[in-house]
Amino acid sequence: MENGHIDGHGAVRQLRYLPAVGSAYGVEVLDFAALRAMDVHRRRVQPQRPDFHVFALVGSGTGAHEADFHGYRLAEGSAVWIRPGMVHRWSDIDACDGPLILFRPGFLPGFTSAEATTPACWQLDQQRLSLALLAAEHLGREHSAAARTPRLASPALLAHLLAALILRALPDTPAPTGAAESGSRHTDVFRAYRATVEEHFTDWHHVADYAQALGYDVRTLTRATRAATGTGAKAFLDQRILLEAKRLLAHTDLPVSGCARRLGFRDVGNFTTFFRRQATMPPAAWRAAYSTAGPGGR
């Protein structure tokens, strides 16, 4: 399932996708019970950063989860979607039961906007939970059949079943202003922008850099980002940089100057100004507050 190592600057386990035997299709289906059985040393309660997606449904039981400085209570009907790069930990899943699906980035194309706007955890009502669990069971059966009988394996079929499961479980959220008329072009533009931000946010801090690289003007990127996420391109970029800054401050022992360099700020003063403007406190104060509160305390 997972292969992890400790980051050289802190205590976050970097998890790489390592499929189990018979799961070499970009997706793996298991459940909370299997996770507990495989994790006898309870490493799940420590911060971890996967390079793959984790989608889970709580069919019964209660527990707790933390993702990127937000704590969530888990109960029957909870849905969890951990995207690649998120720092999360299963604070308490000893009493949780339900399916977990792991899948590689790119295995499920076309969900860029949903990934950007869906929270890490939300609640399904009983009817939608029942339908989502049925979808997960169907995916699990097809996955098991593919593992047992390779001639039946169809990555395309597994991808479609996974898409059906996530579509069934996605929370109802109001469409951002302008989304109805944005069309596929805005979706494609935002997908390209988001991917390029992920690749270059530690080097490029201005939307104009992305516009030049992608062959669009700044207004086009802003319209596409607002249609997909409800916020502008600059705010989207700044929030991505801020999130990584918080991750570095909370989960590594890098000094503030080292965090600044890691994020492409040549001057620690500029980084401090940026962080204070976005987080309403300087980075050292934020780190101290997080350390005092402890994981899950913010």
C-alpha cells in the first residue's frame, strides 16, 4: 500500500505509492480494518504526506482526523479526501469501519476543480452514504476480480467506477460566480494553471509568470480560476504558497530563513511580510502558536 520515510528536516513521513500485489492499476481498494492490521505500530497517528490520493468513507463508528491544520470529527457518513501533498494524520480510527481507496495522481482525470474546492472532510446523509458505499463495493469487487484474473483487468473501467463513487459522494456546494457560463475552456485553463502552480510555486510568485508560460494573459487565468474556485488567480497562488509555508513551519525544524529560501523568497523580510499579510501574524509567532496548541489544536 504505502512506503514511507521521514523527511530529513522534520517528522513528516513522505509516503510513496507502492501498490500491493495485484493492484498495479493505479488504484487500490482496502478498508479501515486493513489499515489498522497493516499498521501495528500506529504510525498513522503521526503526520504523513502521501504522493497519492486517499478517499475514505466511514460506514460506521466514530473517530478523528487532521489535515493541513484542520481537525475533523469522524462519524457515520463522513467522507475524507486527502489529495497528494496534504499533510494529514489519522488521529483516531480505532472504531471506524468503511472503505479506503488509494489512487495515483492522473488516474482520475477531469476532477481538477473538485480537488481544489472540496474540503478534506465532509458529511453525507444516510441516503447518499448508502449509495456511495454501494459504489465503493462495486469498485472493490471489480478491483478484486482484476487482481484474481488479470484478463478481466480494465484500468478504464476501474477509473470510471472510481469517478462514479466520488461524484456520488462529493458535497453539494454552490457553484462559484460565473461557473455556469465558464464552459470547458475555463476548466482546461484552470487545470493547466493549477498544474503549473504546483510545479513552480516555489519559484514563481507572480501570476504574470504563469500567464507567459502558458500563453494566456493574466485576465484569462483570473477568470478561469474564479470560475473554478471562486477566487482569483493571485489569491489562489498566494494561498498555495502560504499553505506550504505553514507546512514547513509546523512539520520541519528549518529556521524561518530556511523556509523563506525553500519557498523562493530571497529575503527573509519579504517572506515575513508575505506571511504576516496572509496569516495575520509573523511566521515565528505562527510556529510557536502551533507548537503550543499541538497537532489538531488549531
